[in-house]
Amino acid sequence: MIEKNVKNLRIYLKALELVGKIYDLIRKNKSLSKDFSLCDQLKRSSISISANISEGYARSKKQFKNYLEITKGSTNEIIALLDIVILVYNINVKELQTEYEILAKQITAFSKSF
């Protein structure tokens, strides 16, 4: 019997990679890092994506699809929060936003596959 392992999902691995990029963004920008509420929300949203993929993967297909819908909401939240980073701190995070947009599309495609 083959055991299901969330670490075999590309969307999960990409979500984890993007968590690291969010933490790097915060760590490398002193003024941003002092904005505790924005940084906290960025971290929470990015963590939520991989956590929901992982939690949903352990459930039924129907439940997993619901978790993936929540996950897509979190990717949109991150994109909006990064718009705020651009607006308030003038930090170029367009590439990171694009990566989250691609992840959202991958999550959508994956959820349609079952």
C-alpha cells in the first residue's frame, strides 16, 4: 500500500518555498520589519497556504477541495498584502506577487483534477 505524503505535492512544496521568501522579504527590509501587524499578517497568510494544503490532503477529496478553496483565498490575500508593501514601503515585490498568482492557478488546476 502506498502512503499518501503531502510532500509529494508540488503545490505544497511551492507554498513552503514562498513562506521562506516572505520571511526573507521581512528580514531584509528594516522599515517593513517594524510594521508588526503587516508582517504578522503576511506570515500568517503564507503559512496558512501550506498548512491548509497539508490539512486538507489528509481528508476526503470533497473536504480537500474545500481546503484548496480556502488556500486560494489566502493566495489572494498575500497578493493584496504585497500591494500594500509596494504602496507604503515602495519595495518591489512584483516577482513575488507573480509567484503567488501562478501558485493560485496551480491550486485551481489541481483541484479540478479530481
